[in-house]
Amino acid sequence: MGSMAASPWHVVAVPYPGRGHVNAMLNLGSASSPAPRVRFEAIPNVIPSEHGRANDMAGFLDAVYTKMAAPFERLLDALAPPAPAAIVADVFVPWAVGVDARRGVPVCVMCPISATMFAVQYNLHLLPPAALGGDASPDVADDPSCLIENYIPGTKSIRFADLAPTHTNATMRGKILEAYASVKKAQCIVFTSFQELECDAIDAMRRTLPCPVYAVGPCIPFMALQEQHTATAEDADGYTAWLDAQPAGSVLYVSLGSFLSVSAAQFDEIAAGLAESKTRFLWVLRDADARCRVRSLVVHGHDAGLVVPWTDQLRVLCHPSVGGFFTHCGMNSTLEAGRVRRGALVDPAHRPTISRLVVELWKTRLGLKEKARADGVIGREEIAVAVETLMCPDATEDMRKRAALLKDAARAASEEGGFSWKDVTIKLLQNGKNQPSENPRQAPEQQPIPFRGSRVGADQYPSAFPEEQHIKRLYELKHSMFFG
């Protein structure tokens, strides 16, 4: 590349239509180019609304798998020349891989979930029937029969019980297997995690997969922040000013995901537990009725907490008044919390696998799973005690030291010379026509994607999303964070 004059090349990014997946794709685009020219393109809204998708996740996946492909092909036909040099598709948009065969456009699969979870899902066929039938062995650490790493390499600490309920549901398991059947046909796999965090799973998949594997994370927009606290353009609720008025390290940030919801009983216990803890909190809740319910349940003082429909999460986590994070443990949130050295409290209900990793393997979070009652609900008293422990620096000193090590590892991975930097700038974006070696793990420097293009420094990164109003909001957010 160097000083050679070259035409920009175009990449089409196809995220799964979920907020965490979209954000990961946007961040991957920014990581792959210092100043990408982004154009958003929409396809008709052929999938159900994200509101209520948790009630029929299999139906939502079925719509993504069967209804988005045809309008996406029409979108490709309508794109201005030159033709795309490559397509980057989410692992849960499996039909996109077939574009390679039909159009001769290389397709790279992006994995926005943890590499460990990818390893489990890719290798579900290696597990005994008991692991997927809901009748697993007792979930105890000294019972070797319940540890998945005995069957699937690179999956330390994960147990059969962590597969429920998603992987023990035959319909959902079938949808997962359908997605991973396409993975083997991809030109390469890109993890938004990073080598230092999940080296066991990443190395195992490099030995297993028939295509090159790259770990380019942490794929978060941290570089643009440069660890500076500045007001965000979208703060109609005044949470930045509220945070500015709080003592350093005194606020617990609560975000339990963009669409998955806890049960009504658990929701009330969380709100009551926060009230009992007397801890200041900033809780982001999209649902207006839920926000009203929190305000009615938390009665210990007008200034004790703030409930808002949206926040710029990474900026919130970087704010000096924030001392802890109560999280659903999605991959994006895990990477963001680790990158800014924030201790966290984990709700294990929806992400049991990564919850297990952060609590038992990485030891950077406090877990609540063992506190659950017989009905699966974690009581307010247990939540209050856990919140008080999290917000006490002396009580969580070891955890915070490990979080600091994770922050340093994340920074080192993304800086020049780091593992992720090398995977992005030397391997993933290397311009060349060499085909990957048969064993990419043994020849890591010979793994360029056969992209038919020139340079990435001025690329165009159009993305196809199914909801126009969502595009506008995401574009404004992305513009404010990367180009403002």
C-alpha cells in the first residue's frame, strides 16, 4: 500500500438486526479503517418488530433467515459501481454466505458473541445427549461430567447447565445449527473479542475451522473517546449533568440489555434491592411503563437514582462518578466495562455462558447466580448486599486489580504491535491474492482474505438495516462518536 495511488474499495456489512450486533458491526468497520466513509442502505422491513421479540425468538430468527435474503440481493443489484469487494456478515445472517457462490464476492463472517460461545455452538454435535436434553449432571465444580471442556476444547469453566434454556430448546438449537452450517463456507471468521481475553477458545477454533480466524477486539468505540469525558449530543434526559453532580465512584450504572427482559418478579426485586442498598444509580430502561414502575418502587430519596430511556453507555462507564455496573453481560457490555476498568455485578439470566466466564474464569465480576431461589428469582436482600459489596472498593480490591489487568490487556491488543492490531492491519486487511494455507494456525502470516480491492484507508462501508428509523438514530450516534 504505502504511497501507491489506489482506488478505494467497498465493503458491504450485513449485521443481524439486533442492537448489540449492529453496534459490533459498526465498531468493526471503524476498527478496520481510521476514517471510513459510511453509507447506510435499508431493505424493506420484512421482520417482526424488536419489541416483544424475546417472546418468540425462534420466530424472529426464522424471519431473519428466510425473509431478508431476497431484498438484500436486490439492494446489491442497485448499489452504484464499483461492485463490492467483500461482504462482512453476522454469523446469524447465514444466507449471506451464499452470495459468494452466486456473485463471486468473498464473504467474511463476524462473530459478535464471545469466542467461547462460538466454540460451543459450532461444536454442539460433540456434546452428549444429556447436555442438550435438560437433564445434565449436577452443576457442581467437582463433577467432571458437567464440564463442557471435556468435550469441546477451549471452553474452560462452562458447564452443561449454562446451555439452558436456549440450547436445550430443540427449535432454538436447530436455528443455531442452521447458522453454523454456513460458517464452514466463509472466507474467514472475525471475532470481536481479543486473543488475550479468550486465547483458549480462539486458538481452539483456529485449529478446528477450515478458514482463517482473526481476533480484532475489543470492538468498541473507545479509541474515539480517548478517555476524555465530554457531553454527548443526545442527552435530552440530562443524565450527564446528573452524573456531574454525583461524588466520584458513587453511582451504579444499570443496563440489562436492549430487548431481553427479566421477569416481572425479578424486575421488582432488582428495584427494591437498589432501594435497600441506598446506592445512587443510573438505570437505562427503554420501556416507559418500566421506568414508571422503578420510580414508584424506589422511594428512598429523589436524588438517589435516575431512570432514562437511553444513554451513551461507554461515555457513562467512563464518567468518574460511576463506580460499578449492573449488567446482563452481553459481549459488547463486557468488552466496554473491561476496557474502562469498571467492576460489575452480573445478572446471569440471559447470558449464562459469558456470566460464568467473567465470574469464575476472568474473575472481574461479582455473580448472583448462586443467590437465586428455587423459582430462579434473586431476592432483594441478596441484590442489596451484592450492590453494597460492589460499590465498596476495599471489598472488591482483588476483582478490581484483575479488571485493571484486563484493561491493560485490551489496550495492548489494540495498540500498534498488539495481537488485534496485527490481525486487522497485517492479516485481515492485507492486500494480496495468496490463498490461505491449509493450516492457518501454523502459518499465521499467510492468511489474507482474497479481497479484490485496493486500500482500506478510504473505503466505503454501506450497511443494510431493516428499519429506517433505526438507521437514522444509529448514524447520528456513530457520527457524534467518530466524526464529531
